[in-house]
Amino acid sequence: MIEKVFLNQTITIGLAGNIDVTGAVNEIRYINPRGERGVFDTPVEVHGKSRIRTKTKLTIPGKWTVWAHTTFSNGDSFPSTSYSFTVFEEGK
């Protein structure tokens, strides 16, 4: 669980699913506070068979929504449940 997150703080975002993601293409996608959708361009690590994580620095204050997206070699893809948190400006 993410505690309070501040601008420009490097954080680790970790997400777990209920499928084996070994050998698949794994991404952590987001919707930022401006409503823009994207994919974190930082390396994604697989831990165990169903957990992925990445380290990133968030530079936009407000509500972020993140989720894992896994694509297998046969073309099947699966999103995880999303998780939202707020990035705060220091002193506010």
C-alpha cells in the first residue's frame, strides 16, 4: 500500500494479479491527473509468478490511477484491477 506520495519522490509501484506472467510482456499503465493515459517507461520487474513492479518519479500532483497490463505471446492480454492514489505538493 502506498502511503503519502510527494512530487518528484521516487516510488515503487507494485501490482499483483492472479495469473502467471512469466515470459509475458508486462506494463504498468496509468491515467495521470490531467486525464492522460500512458505506460511508465521504466523497467518492469517480475517477482514470483504474478507480481510486477517498477520504480518511477511522478511530476504531476493529483490523483493517479495505475494498473498492470500483461500480453502473452499468443496475443491474449489481461489488465489487472486498477489502484488510485494522490501525489501531493510538499507543504500542501
